[in-house]
Amino acid sequence: MSRKFAKSSSILLDDNPLWYRDAVIYEVHVRAFHDGNGDGIGDFQGLSEKLDYLQDLGVTALWLLPFYVSPLKDDGYDIADYTQIHPDYGTLHDFRLFLRAAHERGIRVITELVINHTSDQHPWFLRARDAKPGTSARNFYVWSDTQERYPEARIIFKDFEPSNWSWDPMAKAYYWHRFYSHQPDLNFDNPEVHKAIFDALDFWLDMGVDGLRLDAVPYLYEREGTNCENLAETHAFLKKLRQHVDSKYKNRMLLAEANQWPEDAVAYFGDGDECHMAFHFPVMPRLFMSLYMEDRFPIIDILDQTPAIPESSQWALFLRNHDELTLEMVTDEDRDYMYKVYASDPRARINLGIRRRLAPLLATNRRRVELLNSLLFSLPGTPVIYYGDEIGMGDNIYLGDRNGVRTPMQWSADRNAGFSRTNPQRLYLPVIIDPEHHYETVNVDAQQQNPASLLWWMKRLVLLRKNYQAFGRGTIEFLLPDNRKVLVFVRRLSDEIILVVANLSRFVNYVELDLSAYKGMVPVELFGHTRFPSMS
């Protein structure tokens, strides 16, 4: 396929409106990656210094967690200013330099647009609590004289919040929040809220950001008699947002964070006129279930339940991220099973999930880590790698909330894992010193020097993915051999036909496949390019 190149501010990027379908996304928190000024907190200067590493890894897009002005009660998802950088992470000038440097390396940048709620320290909320009831300023948020409204809406953070309503003594009214009480929900029935959100979106897209992750989109509207999720009004707003983006910008992407069952999540694509991408949350826990059960059924079952999506749309897949391994979209029986096998220590549990990184979840079993990553990169969708998982970083379940999976990136065996030059006591979180995952052993420098390391294996996997568009755009067909311990499927796009065979068992297994449809073809193993005898 021939492609043109677009030039903007002396930056060259592939002029491809569907770039997200072939992407390999790397998720990183600015504060966790590299400290450029020596204060113990990662910043944009430090992130810019490590772009060569990310280019060498082969990723094509960076997803940055919130870096805006915030009280940081929820790791930045409690935003107090949508158009300013938190001082800990640098300045708008630092961000522009980072963005230009990323684009020069062919790496696109995806940032967060947290549109469901703000911090209670945002000027909008401070103004709303002082304004008179019924005014536009007050109606930026959702207020009530009683806690009895919307009783069918579930409480998401059950470990922390007893209600979706909290009393504000200054406003002398209750305000609505689907997450923490310090994160009041915006009122999307107010047109002024739409305008404010569009202004924030334009600010970052005008600067050159390539994609926006829309946080918590299922909860934008509230209606009596419903669970206040996935409402028609939400989809109408997203169509309006998409139209705005498409009319003003080129090659930009909206990613929906909707932790829903497949039939509900697929609605966020609309008819190709809402979000370009959406996370496929239910796939993730079933990958872990299939691995422990040594049975392909959970994976095939959830993908069979997944409706077709518009041609230009794409799922985003991940194994782990900055939150807990969520178990909201599984049955109660499956949740109990996952707790039993992956979180026997109650301290590893939070909300309805498990706060562990990939390597500890898999008992640091290299074969299992490779197997799940292979499935991540070969199932339909765009893979998302969580920072540090490419080297098998560990976690610390003794840290509060989900901070145990948000510790500093481990660059070397030097002080502070090479993350910062500061006094270790000043680090925003302590580095990992667990004997099995100690930063002196698990770090980038050590693995870069070892061609047999997990890092080098991940680099080869990323390159393989980028070489075959069938992974990002092709169809999938499951083969069903008698041995249920083996997962087999074919990805196909034009003349690219890729057979994936995954042994989910701890032990060697045999499998008999009917490949008569491919008679006369010569199989080539993709990692080593080894040719096998032609199929007869």
C-alpha cells in the first residue's frame, strides 16, 4: 500500500487515517518513567530522554496517563485544570518538545481526556458550589437535595465509597460522583459543559496530540429508572464529539474506556461515527482463566460473544495496565476462581479486581509470560504494553491503592534503578526490592546486553506484529481440535494467512489439525523464518 506523508511543524508522520489498527501502544505514566531534573518524580524531560529506548523497542504510539494540574488524590484522574501541566512533570514547553521528539521518531502520542468528572478543586466546581441553584454555573455538576435519586446505579469503588452521592456543606446539597467523592461528575445535560469539553479537546489536538483516551465514558448521563450506564444520550454526545474531531483534524483517534460486556462496549463504535477504538475489557481476565484452567473455552467463548465492529474500528487489548486486573465483567463464580488462583493473599485484591503486574501474576514463569504476550499480539485488536512489563517488572502489594503497579521504571542496577539521581527517600514511590524482581537484576541495561532476555524477545514480537497487517486488520477463524488444551486460530488478510497454535498447558501436548484447505502451501515459522514441508 502506498502512503503519503503529512508535514506539520517540520514533523513527519505517516499519513494514515487508520494508523491505530496497525499500532503497538505503550502505556506509561510520566512520573514513573524517568526523572530528568533529579527531584524524584518522572517528568517530560526524562521521558524525552528515553524516546530512543521506545523507538528501539518498536512501539508506534505512547499512551500517557493524566499529567494535568491535579491534587493527585487519584493519580491525576482528578483534574483541576485541563490545559496546564502539573508542575511535577514540567511545563507546556517541555510537553511540546517531547511531542515533537516523539513525532520525529514516528511515535504517535495518545493523552487522556477525563470527561466524566473533575477534581473537587477544579475552578468549575468551586464556582458551582458557590452559585445559586438553577444557574448554569451550579448546573455544571449534578446536584440533589436527596440521596434517593438514581438508586439503580451501582457503586464502582465499593471498597472506598458507600454512596454515589456526597454532601457539600457550602452548596448545602448532595453532588453525584460515580468514582471517588472528590471527583464530582460533570452534568452533560448542560450545553456549557459540552463547550468546555470541546475547548479542552481542541487545546491538545491543536498542539498535535494524535489520540485521546476518553475515560469512563459509559457514565456521562443520569436517568431515573436506569443504571445510568450506556445511555442513548451518551452515544449522541459521542457522535457529536466525533463529528467535531473529524471536521477539524486529520488522522486523529478517540479511544473509549468502557468496562462493559462486549455487546455494550461495541456500541461505542456507533456505525463508525463514535469512537475509533474501545478497550475489550472482558478478554483480559479470560486469557488468565484459560491459562490456569489449561482450557481454550473462556477465550473462544468471549470472542464468540463479541459482535462484529465497523470496518474502520478497532479493539484495544491489554494484559495488564495501571489499574487492578478488573473482574467486573466476569460471573461471580469466575471471580471467586480468579481470586483463588491469582490472589490468594487478600492484600492483592482491591475493589473487584487484583492489583498485580503481569510477571508476579504468572509466578515469573517466562514461558507463560511469552505465551500471553503472543496471544495479546495475535488476537483481533491493537496490543497495549504496560511500561516495565517488557522486562518483567515486579510489584509491591504493600503500597496503598494501586500504587504497587505504578513504581519507577527499572533502567539499571544503579541507585534508584537508574530512574533518578535523587536521595532514595525522595522518590515518589519506592523502587522494587523484592528478591525475585529486584531492580538490580530486572532492569533494561542488563536485558539489553542479553539477546536471550525477555526484552529482546518482546522486541522481536513487536517487529513481527508490525510486519504483518493480518494481525491488526485480518479476520479470525478458530479451529477446534479435540485437545481443548490447545488454542488454534487463523488470521487472514488477502494473501497473508497466519496460523497461531498456543499450548495452554504446563506440559507438552499433541494436536491434530485439519489443514486440508491449505493443501500445497508451504508453512513458514515466523520467528525464525523456517520453512516446513508443504502441506499435503
